[in-house]
Amino acid sequence: MAVVSSNRQILTDFIAISIPTSIWVWVVLQSSFQSGWFSFICSGMVGFFLWLTALAYGEARFSRMIMVGVVISAILSLASAMYTISSQSGSL
């Protein structure tokens, strides 16, 4: 029983982390790495409302993992923004 519960927690943690980061991945795959920076607006909003919903249902672990996903998405968006800024400054 403990193994099944542990595997289920790992799966739900993965889902919670992947929801906000998948938005960044989708934007990058559909356009380019340089345009991935603006996906944080959507990831942050979706993550915030999922966080509120998870808290309302009493899922503290899931809500923490959602915030981890939002932070990872923010880091990826920052990397996209820094790459875009650095590639634009060379062409000025």
C-alpha cells in the first residue's frame, strides 16, 4: 500500500510541476525560444488559480508543487528573455 501511495504522490507532483512549465514549452515549440518569455504571464495566472483551487481542496503538497512549477516556468521565461535581449543588443 505504501508503494502505491508513494507512486501516486510522485505522479501528482509531476503533474503539478508540469502544468505551468508545459505552457512555456508549448509557446517555444509553436513559435521560438526568443518568444518564450511572455508565456510566464499565462503560466503565472494558470498556476495562481490552480494553487488557489488546490488550497481550497486542502491539497497542500499539490499546491506547493504547483508553485515549484511556476518558479521553473519563471526561470525558463527569464532565460528566454535574457537570450532575446542579448541577441537584440548585438544587432543594434
